[in-house]
Amino acid sequence: MAESTHEAGIKDLGFSYRYPFSATAREAIQGFGIREVSQKYLDAGAIRVQEAIESGTIEFVNTRYPELMYTYLVSYVYARMIVSALKSPDIVRKYAFAEARRAGTAIEGEPPDGIIRVAKDIALETGMKDGMFYVRFQAYLRYMPRGEEFALVRQRLGGGLVYLRRERFLRVLSRAIASRVARGLPIDAKELPKEVFEKARGIKMPAVSIKTGGMTRSYDWIEKLLSTPIPDVRHRTVNIILAPYLTNVKELDADAAATVIIDYIEKCKEINPDTKINDSYIRYQCRYAKAKGLKPLSLKRAKELLHGIVNLE
């Protein structure tokens, strides 16, 4: 990979490093031409991923130095590869929202036309009218944040559009950015260089546990399950392991939990496509588990359920 911004001839470098998930940045990155792995940018990508895991956000640094801009831009490419090598749907989600929060810090300094450019560059059609941003109704439903203030009945509607003040529009834009970042992740392992897997092994992963009766109970085995597609027993795996775990241990909302499970089941279908599990079934199970406060099956019982199908140790 070229390590000189002069050699790369990057157009709109200032915009691209602030918003590396954008179409503008993607065009710039495609022009680099990856010929070999750069340890410098691989290390920078690892820092990016570690920040996302540990703090839930990635630091945004406002700089005028082209070489720093270039590093922040290219490290995004390596970060995506490292996240993919970690083989965890939860890490993919956490990384996507961390990148969105980084972008949110950058967007704070943008004028309205700059905000509109960011939105349009990720295919979120928008504009301004009467001092308010607007998005199409379907786009708003897709990226609508949680909270009563975002309920449709509280918004100004007209002509198939939803009108929003700056602060609320930026919340919607943040969710759209997270969706854009997550698109295409995880990258197929066959497309990842061995150096990426080596770097991924150095990432400190969060230990997932809860306290029960003064004792700490680990759920690392479920994270392993989520990264290991299975050919059978998928209905019960969703009902009594994955849905309760994601909603009541990881404390995701039902929709976010369903997204993780849907992605997992799609990978399971690659091993055995014969399944009656559909998206609506998964969403129902997540809502039910959340409403009832269900906890996942114990590791001992899970081993009995999945014996001969997957090794949970």
C-alpha cells in the first residue's frame, strides 16, 4: 500500500479521513491499491478496534496534517479487517457504533451543508426546508432512535418526509452511519491476510459475565457459539440461549438482538439451509425473552443440548 499522501493523490482527504465509511472515502481507498500489508497502518487499525471495544467510541482528532489524515483513513480499512478476524457479531456491532460516535464528534463542527453532504454520501437522502432537516419516511423508520421524543406522532410530517431539528437529525444520521459501517462485515476470512489474524490475537476482548448470588458467571461460551455456525438444533438455540443472552445479559434491545441472531442464522444456513426459522420468529423470541427477563441456558445444559454439534469449551 502506498504510504505517501502525495503518491496516493487523494482527493478530498480532509473529508475522507473524517468520514472513512463514505462513498468519497471508498473511492479514495480504492485508488490506493493494496499490494502488501503495512505494519504501521495495521497497528493503527488495532488501536482503533481496541478503543471501540474498551470505551465504545473511537477518538476523533481534528488535524491539518495530510500524513495524519492519511493514517486515520487507512487505519479504518485495517480496523475493518481486524474486526472481521475477531469473528464476533457483538464486536462488529460495537465497532460500528464506535465509528458512528467518532463521526458524530466530527460532524459537530460541520455547517448544515456539510451535514447534508455526509448524509448523502452514505445514501441517506436529505435536505433542508424551513430551517429543518428532512428524511424520507421509510428511512426514518429504519434509523429511528429509541426514545419517546423520536416517536412518529411527535414529528413534523408531510409529503412522505419527516422533518427534524439538527440535534434529532444527527441522532438519526448516527444510526445510519453505524449501519453503513457494519455493511460488508465480517469480511470473508479467505480475503484476510495472515498478518491481520496475528494482530487480532493481540486484541484484548471483554469478558462477559454477570453476578448471581455473589458468584460471577461467565458467558464466553455463548460468544464462541455466536462465532460458530451450527447445522442443527437452531430453534432451541435461539429460544433458550441466544435470545435471552443478547437481551438480558448483553442488554441489547430486542431489535438489535434480533439483528445479531439473524446474521448468525444466515451463516448457519451456509452449512445446512434446511430451517424454518425466519426473521419474524427471531424477533418474536427476542421480544419475549426481553419481556420475561429470561436468562440463557447454563453451560452444562447447553452441552447436553448441543452434544455432537459444537464444542462449547
